[in-house]
Amino acid sequence: MNEINQILTAGSVDVIIEALKRKSVCVPSWDKLIKDYEPKEHEIVTDTVTRKNKVKTDGSVEKASRIYLGLEKLLTRRMTEFTFAIPVKRVYHNIEDNETRQSIAKAIEAIYKYARIDAENIRRGNAYYAACEICTIWYAVEKPNSLYGFRSKFKLKCNTYSPMDGVSLYPLFDERGDMLAMSLEYTKKILDKEITYFETYTANKHYKWKQENNRSWEEVTNEPIVLMKIPAIYAYRDSAIYADLSYIRKEIEYTLSRNSDVIAYNSAPILKVAGGMQGKEDKGESRRVFRVENGGDVSYVSWAQSIEALKYHVETLTNSFWSQSQMPDISFEKMKNLGNIGYDARQTLLTDAHLKVGDEAGNWLELLDRESSIVKAFLSLMNVQWKEEIDNVDVENIITPFIQNDEKNEIEKLTTANGGKPILSQLESIKALGYSNDPEATLKQIQEEEAVAEESKGSINVSAF
């Protein structure tokens, strides 16, 4: 902690900010990554060397075909979906037979729910896989509520920042890898003026400076952090999820664009006339007749394009892109031919993708565990009666790779494990179905109908005697 204190007392604000900008980790620049991630930034869009426009004799311009594909962006979204489409599950340990700890667990879940953490995870996933670094700041806003199972003056919120949003991140770690400070730099436009802000979070202070027109920095905020820990979680990676795959996408783009030019050039029909022609066709003649001499012929020339070679080349490159990324090509065109395959077959098909999620899960779980620690720290301040018990509640985060649910298979598996006995009560099954607006009333009606049916059955048996 002495290191951060030395930086913050090093001299002028300009010197302090310059020191805080000395990044402790090596992360690829978003300015370079975006050229692969964003389709409109691809080389083929601006290439005027191999993709030249043609100027016709009449002065008009025939533009060269430029077909660009967003495979990197699609891969990013798909990786995020496989990681977070099934929401992160939190399991609370050491809360059995303790009502206070159970209430704490419910409060933590409520905090995540009202912070819309599932949507936040999707945003974090896209930014992390594409831009290689993210930072989530947790903060409290004064808003009296009872959302967390007790009366509270504050509501917890979170916000995620990444270079994709135009925010520069500057984490500062010590030699053991512990975070000393987390800094953000961003620009806002206020009344036609662009103002640059620089924020720094330490374990006990939040600083905020601003700069206008490249003048000296001015202090805006200098407030204590009562949490006594940095209310931020940061994660980074050495390379984007699409690293070393852009050359395949580039080859597909150029292949399709070149072929598009060939098709455009040869698509107009060409009339071939063999031998001399006699007379000419009258204007408005209903039947077009060509008269040729000496066994001549009139016909349209058909263009024989080797479409199979092109198709094979593009398909091979596309398959190579997805196989090297360890992600399945689950486009409609691919999936429609699978048919109604079983749950086990789906698991087998998605083996590589699930292994890839497993590779990435370690960093995510580390981030989510730190986030749980921050949430618990806030909660101990919001409800001081729980302060002694909060640290006894263990939160385990579980990431489940995406797979389509097979409820029948899951129910059969659980029923077998339960010795063939029911795993849900009748009321629970009605609630799980979700059709009834009043499950208790529905159950009561079912029981009454069954009782009437039994009485009717008994009456029939008596009359038979």
C-alpha cells in the first residue's frame, strides 16, 4: 500500500496521473483489435490495390465487389452465449440450520437480481472476449427500499467498462499480483465541450479529475471508500478470442469478392451467330426468326463456371475457422440437417465447445468470486446486524456451458436416482409448469374433481350389486 501512497503524493496531478497510467499488464490495443472485430474495418473495405474500381469509357465507375464477413464478431457472441446463456448459478454453503445466514444468502441473490447480473454477464463476456479487458465498478446509490429483505437506505448497482466503450483501463498491481488501484479514463461531451475524466479507486479513496482543452487536470472528487477495499473487479487476457483466425476470414472475403466480380462480368447473356445472316428482323415482329446461311447457327453462350471448386474452397475455410476456434457452427443451415437428436448426442456434438468454456471458466470464476466478496462487504455495511455472520456464508459460482434442455431426460434421471419415487409434489409441479395463475386453487380443484370421480366410481360399483 506504500507504493500507491507514494504515487498519490508524488507531486502535481499531472505527475500522479502519468504514474497511474503505467499499466501493470500487457493487453492488446483495441485500436488494432477493432480492425478484425468490426466488419466495416476489414482490409477488403479499403483495399484499392487488389480491389480496384473500373472506370468505363463513358466516365461511370464500376465498383469492385467488397464482401466482408463478421466472423470475429459472431465468434465473440457465440463464445459469450456458450458461457453465459445459462445464467451463472450461485450455491451457498455453511448456511444450514442458521436463519441469519439463510437471510444473508437471499439478500445476496436479491442484490444480483436487481443489479441485473445476468445481462451484465453477457455484456462483460462480449467485451472480455473481444477487447481483452473489462472492469466492473460496484457502487451504492441512496434510494430507500426493501428489495433485499430488510429496510435499506441504499441500492447496489454495478457498471462495466471496457475499451469497446471508449474507456481506457489502468490497473495497478503490486509484485504479488494484488490490486493497489484501479483507474479509468474516458471522455464526455458536455454542452459541445469534450471533457476528459480520470478516476482512481483505491482501498480507501475515490479520486476524480477532469481536463478541458488539454489544460491542467482539476480535482472533481476526493471521497473516502468506507468499504475498505477497492469496489472494482478487473479481468484481462493476452489475446482476443479470435486471435490467429482473421487470416482465414480474410481469405474467404477475397475469394467471394473476386468471384462476385467474375459473376457480374459474365452474367449478361452473349448471343453467338455462326455463318452469315439473311435479311433482318422486322420491328414489332411477334416471332423472332433469324435466317442463317450455309448451316450456320444462332445460340446463347452459356458460361461454364467451376462452382464446385469455389464452394469446396469456401466451405473448407469456414469449417477451418470454426474448428480452430473450438466453437461449433450452429447456423440454421447446419442445424436443420441434424434432425431430432437426443440429449446425449447433443452433448457429444458440443464436447469441444464445452471444453473451451472450461478453459475460460477459471478466469471467470476468479472474477465472480471477487465480485461476491465485494457484494458481501457492501451488505455488511447496509445491514450491520449481519456483520458478524456474513463472512461465514460461502458463495460458490458455477458456470454451466450452454446446451438445449431435455427436461424429460433430466426428470427420468432424477426419478431413477430417487428410487422411482416422485421428485416433486403435485403443487410444485403445477407451479413449475407456470400455466396456472393460482397454483393452490388449481390443486384444490384437481383434488375436488378426483374426489367426485372416486364417488362416481363407487356409486357404479354399488349399483352393479
